[in-house]
Amino acid sequence: MARKSHLLTLILLGFSTLALLVQTSNAAGGIAVYWGQGSNEGTLLETCNSGRYKYVILAFLNEFGEGRTPVLNLAGHCNPVGGGCKVASQGIRACQKRGIKVLLSIGGGIGKYSLASKADAEKVANYLWNSFLGGKKGSRPLGDAILDGIDFDIELGSPKHYDDLARALKAHSTKANPVLLSAAPQCPFPDRFVGEALNEVPFDFVWVQFYNNAPCQYNANTKSVTRLLNSWELWNKKLTKAKKIFLGLPAAEKAAGSGYIPPKVLKEKVLPVIRNTKKYPKYGGVMLWNKFWDVQNKYSNQILGSV
């Protein structure tokens, strides 16, 4: 009887350990990467087949609003004029079959975009729905594959009406074709461009840019992570509507003007803190700018097991 009890205890301990491992696995974050702004960054299919990324953001639709004809710019990959980017559908579907979410980023640091009114925001939302999401009336610049959502990387122009755009996009969401929303605010809180939208609308993913912003990024001179961690704390405390929050980083020193964190420092001083899901239940992982620089520096390879 004692031997059976001992065996039962071991079995129960085994199940407990397995359950703990499952919980730990489920708690682990993923890596998001921006793709589309470098001809030497590999194809979309290669990006997703690498097994390193959980989210791929296509960058950028960098002209829209106020009566502008929307313009898709995927740098050296393809020319959307004449349907040259419709071949992307194959890669998009392949990514999605691997469970990878593929989103289209609107905005960026170079372009012409702004929203004149709520009606203008709704018009842009309809265009995005029909051209890239589950709608049927658009020209489908990326072919007939249905993207998972829209990313707001708003860095220019007026901050007005992006909350209206977010609400209008979510209004298109259906059970068959849900519309995911993500945003890439700068780390000073609140972000001047999408702060109101993030405060008003539940975004699925928020990859905060902890770079090019000295007051809230890693200090390369002092090797201090204090400002970054204080900012992370603030974002997690204040951003009540967001479902998941990510640490946005440059994938190489040359990828940004400042804020690069060596992988060893990230793994030893930052990730062990922010991955504490009891304290930060919204932790989603790490966002990298961008795929081209990640290829050069192999950053995701070095941090994948720690995210």
C-alpha cells in the first residue's frame, strides 16, 4: 500500500510539473517584426518559415486620408501599381497557416497622411476593410488574402480622429473575419498621436517604441535600464484597455538613433522583470524594428528563448 501511495504521489507530482510547464509556456511572449522596408530582408514566406516571429507587420500604407489616393509602399519588394504586390497573398496565407498574425501598418516616419473628420476616418476604415481585410469591394493591392488587422504607426500630421478610425475598423469585425488592432506609440506617455485612440478603444497589441526617446529608453552610456523599466511600469499601469503590451526595440544599433539594447543586457536585466506576468499580466513579448536589421544582427535568434 505504501509503495502504491508513493507511486501515486509521483504521478501527481508529474502532473503538477507538467501543468506548471504548460502554464509557463502559455505565459511566454512572442516576437513581432516589421517587414517591408528592406529589399535584402528576405521574402514574407522566408520570414514566417524562420520560426522566430509570432506577428509580422507589413510596412507601410503611408498615404491616406483627406481625399488622398491611398499608397502602399513595400520598398524594394514589389510595386503595387498594376497589381505587382498581389503575389504577397501566397506568403500571407503561409504565415497564417503557421499561426502567425499578419497586419498592415498605416503611417510610418515618411509619408502624407491625416484624417480630416470622423466621416473621413470611416471612409479610410471602409477602404482598409475592402482592400486588405474581409471586405469584397476593394482592388486588393496584396491579392485576395485576408489580413488579420491594422497597425497604427502614426508619427506625422494631426493626431485627430484615429480613435474614430479604430472604432470604425472594429465595427467591421465579425466572428468569421475579426479585425485586430495594434499600435506603435513612442514611449513618452501618453503618445501624442495615438494616445487618445489607445485610451478610448481596446487595442489587441501595443508595441511601445522604447527607442529614439532618451527619457524612457535604455541608457547606453551608464548601462542603466531604470528609465526603461519605469516607463514600462507606467504604460502597464495606465494603458487599461490594451490586451497585450510589447517592448519595442531596434534590432541593431543602426536601426535607430538610440535605444539599442545588447541581447545579453536584455536577457539579464530587462526580460526577467517584464516577463513577470503576475505583476504585468498584459506582457506580450518584444517588437523589433525591423526585419532587415534583424537579418544583419541576428537579434531575434539571440533572444528567442528568453522572450
